[in-house]
Amino acid sequence: MILAGVHNLDHLTADGVDDVPDEMYDNIQVRNARSYYIHPEYNSISDEHDIAVLELDEPLTLTDYVQPACLPDGVYKEVERRW
């Protein structure tokens, strides 16, 4: 699965990802998304709850540019925004 900000999904195209610098092309791994889950309270104006999880059709290879993300265990603690 891929963890991404929902706003990142706007940059996906049928051919892959647009606006990628030439030097990054060697690090791109193309997969199809089986399904995706967007936070139900995502707000595109404020970018609050800007998170999505994509389930891929094939695993990714871990590299310096592709790393696992640690997801919470279901216990959520409200934190104060400082910006």
C-alpha cells in the first residue's frame, strides 16, 4: 500500500506521474492501484486530513526513495497545530 496526501493524487495520470524532474525518472516504480481510501473528513481547501492509502496490484521494491511508513495502531491523540 502507498500512503500519500490526497492532493498528491491530482498529479497521477494514466501514464504515471507528471511533473517529475528528469533526474528522478530512474527511481519511479509504476504500479496499478487496486483501490484507494481517502480520509472521510479530507478538506481540499484547508488540506486538513490530507491522507490517502492506495492498495497496489504488485509490491514495490524498497530503495533509498521508496520506504515503509509507520501507521498508528488505532490509538489517536489530538495534537495542537503549531502553524
